[in-house]
Amino acid sequence: MEHWNVFTQTSRIAYFSMEIGLAQEIPTYSGGLGVLAGDTIKSAADLNIPLVAVTLASRKGYFAQSLDADGAQHEAPVEWDISARMKQLPARVTVPIEGRSVTVAAWLYRNQSPAGGVVPVLFLDTALEENTEEDQTITDRLYGGDQRYRLKQEVVLGVGGVRILQALGFNIFQYHMNEGHAALLTLELLNQTRNVHAGSWMNTLDVDRKAVAQRCVFTTHTPVPAGHDRFNYSLVQEVIGDEIVPVEQLRQLGGDAELNMTTLALQLSRFVNGVAKKHGEVSRKMFPGYEIHAITNGIHPLTWASAYMVSLFNRHISGWALQPELLVRVDSISDEDLWDAHQGAKAYLAQYIKEVTGEQLFLDVFTIGFARRVATYKRNDLIFHDLERLLAIGKGRLQLVFAGKAHPHDNDGKALIQNVYTAAERLHGEITVIYLPNYSIDVAKYLIPGVDVWLNNPTRPLEASGTSGMKAALNGVPNFSVLDGWWIEGHIEDITGWSIGEKTSIDASLEEANAADADDMYAKLEDKILPLYYEDRPGWIRVMKNAIGKNAYYFNTHVMMRRYVTEAYLQR
């Protein structure tokens, strides 16, 4: 195994993300943002892009979810041994927190591509003897605790991340902030730039700001206001003080009323992008005056193709994993082979469901999958809007599989899970409804390839991208989705899948939108989707092939990373 400093011999892009989902056994992610970061790193390794990633150790993970008989969510820490997965590096740095110098170390994980490329990933850790007991827990819980805890974590990530890279000898030519959690790195760069210029803050701020911006790229991921971190300045003064940038100057960069991490990143980045064309438009309206581009998210093909699809693609489309654009050749696969591979994935899911829940998934019954973070705008229970109508359409012909976690402090989200349980009880014996607990990378690998259609019905325009639908398409599972996020770009009605609520006014009240979207969902299930599945198998398989050949060939992190290289990293 090569020594860690082999990675410091090349100028690199530093990719900062609060969460990174690389594998089930490294539970340092909560959902789509972290999994996207993991897929980004894997494609960078495949394509030999000189990247180094920086994140937090999250020694207690996000949380393990269990559900009781009524669907009430219970949370527990995820205990894992970081020392069994990676090596602690020798460098130590300190960051200012509440007037104390908190020591930060880093663990090294090597993400190795089958093609030979390696991307180093640094996991920042404060669980060190030289820190107080309280400070040792800063890097314990992903998105845990209160605003103070979150701000401390962001100091470690942003300020500590820049300092540890420098202490280790990395030569960084671009800093990429994956969401605003990492925006404090700009303050550390600003501080170092000012020290070089040796001028006063008042005289050099604008010059220094431009110098820092030339080195920074920022990706914003959410059109939901609650997704943008904000901290009041009294808290900022208590946690950070004036040790990095005086608060008076920070107000000029991050907002006068409160520190908005998105505003800070926007002010100090040369290139800013949303994660789908529509999300870019929405972001420009949210933050007028900034040039915000759009680079649509993707998924890592080899990670998210089921074993059945990997075997199928390997036989018929050589080289697809490193060149996913070759998936346009999907027509070289026979209908029978594709159907057999899909049914294999469905049987694999059925076996997992039996082991975990004791319930039975029928292989000859049309199955809808729905799994994502549980939040009110995602409308996880929308399909149950009219149970009588759903029964009339789907009795004996339909089964549903759900998964997803609600944030521990999101009581409305937790109520949505209980709504699914209530509907399952009312439909018992007529339409099977299953909820898989503790949604994770491994659960997704069972669930997504094993269903027949992938459902997504957020309130428009609040879905930034929605990469689970891309994972479905890769496995020949068509999307049935609201036209938001990536699906606006991937959708061709009746060809790659189906839309929901295309004619629903975006200005409708929530109640009106729910009713209209549910009505459209039921109509398409009854008139288009179920008849096609049950009465025209070749027609159904044609849609499956289109999902692969017209969606998966393009919506992947190989395409995405090539765009970041040419549009963001190499533009000066």
C-alpha cells in the first residue's frame, strides 16, 4: 500500500461535503446529498480526476431507524469502528471554538476504482485526548444536536479542513463546496489571503474576496429555505469570535441580519451551480443577482446496477461501467434476458422483505417503490389520498414498498410514516403495503432494482434533483414522477416513464395540488401503466429499455464529473 503522501504530489481539487456515502459500513451520510458525494468520488477515481475529499468522521453516524407496530420512528446511534476502515494521519491542526483551540485530526480512506484510479478521502475527527470531553463529541453525530453543535461542526469541516490539507502538504488549486455546510472554508482562505497581503480588513476585503472566489466552486442542492443553514450573529460571536474574520466583515459577506451559509458561499465563489436545469432556474430566483449555472446530478453506474443487471450488461454491452454512454446499445439485449434479470432483482427484494418484515412480495404483481427522506414536501403518503379509488384500481393487482427516515426533530415527517402504516392496515388483504426500516445504501440496493416502477411526487418546485429515480432507470425501472428536478430532463411521456400532475398549476394551494396530482396519478395507473404491464409485456419492456438507453446513459456521475471539469474546475 502506498504511503499517504503520494497523494500530495499532484495539484488537486478539494471536494468538501458534510456527509459522504461511500459504503454501508461507513455510515457517514443521511441521504441523497451524501450518496451523491460518494458517487462523485467514485467517478472521479474512475476518470482519474485529481480530487481529494474532506468530510466529518461522524463516529455515531446519522441514526439507526426502527419502527414500532404503529409506524412510530425510534432512533439509535450507529456505532462503527473508524479505525477498522481507515488509517489516522499524523498531522494535527487546531480551530477556534468558543475561545478554545480544538484539535482536529484526519483519517485517510482510499477510494479505489476498478480502473486503477484512487481518490483520497479525509474524515475529520475531534475525538482526541487533548480535547475536552465536550469537544471530543463535535464530530460524533451527523446533523445531530442544536444550532451551536451544527456551527461547531461547520468550523471543523470548513476551517479545519483547509488547515489539515495544508498541514498534510496537499496542493489545492480549487475548493468545491458541496452545499453550504462547508462555506466557512472561504473565511479561512480569506484570512490567509489577507495575511499574505498584510493589509487591514477594511482596505483589502474586496481584493481578497476576489482572490478567494477564483479558487472556489459552490454547488447548492436545495430550493427549500430550511435547507440553507443560518446562524444568528450572537451565536457566531460566541462560537467563532473574531479569530478568523471579524464579525463586521463577515456581515458584508454572509448577510447583515444573520449568517447565511449559502450567501457566504455565493459571495466567495467563482462558479456556482444548481443540480438540475430547473433547480438552476429556481436558485436564480431565490438568490437574484448571482450567476448560477446548472449541472444535473448523476449516479455511479457500477455502484447502483443490481448484480443481475451488471451480469446482463457485461454480456451484451462491454465497457458500460466506465463508459455508461454505451448503454444506448440496450437494444442488443433481448426482451427475455432483460425481463429475467429484472425478475431476478424482484425475487432478491422479495427474499429481503421476507427476512426483515416477514411479509410476502408477489413476483407476478405490479410493484411500486417509494423511498426517500421523509419530509412533508416530498408527500410520501400522496398515493393514499383516496383509498377507495386506489382500491378500485389496484385490488389484487398492486403492491407498494416504502422506505425512508424522518429527521429526529421532524415530527411532521414522522407523522407521514405513521400515515403509511395506517393506510397499510386499512388496505390489508387487498393491496399489500410494506415499509422497510432503516433505509440505507444496502436497503436501496435491494429495493430500487426490485420494483416495477419508481414513484416520486414532491410538491413542485421543491425537488432539486432526485437521484433515486436515476438509480431506478439504470436498472430498467421506469419513473412515475412529478415533473421536477432531473425528471423534467429525463421524461418522455409513455417512452421513458410517466409524469404526475403536468397540468396542475404551480400556484395551486397545497390541498388543491394534492388532490389534482393524486387524481392524475390514479388515472395514469388505471388507464396507462397497469394495462401496459399486465396486457402488453413487449410494450412494457420497451419502456424499461428506454429508461436505460435514454435516461441511464446520460444521468450518471461520469457525465456530471466531465461537466464539472470543463465548466467549473478548468475555467479561469
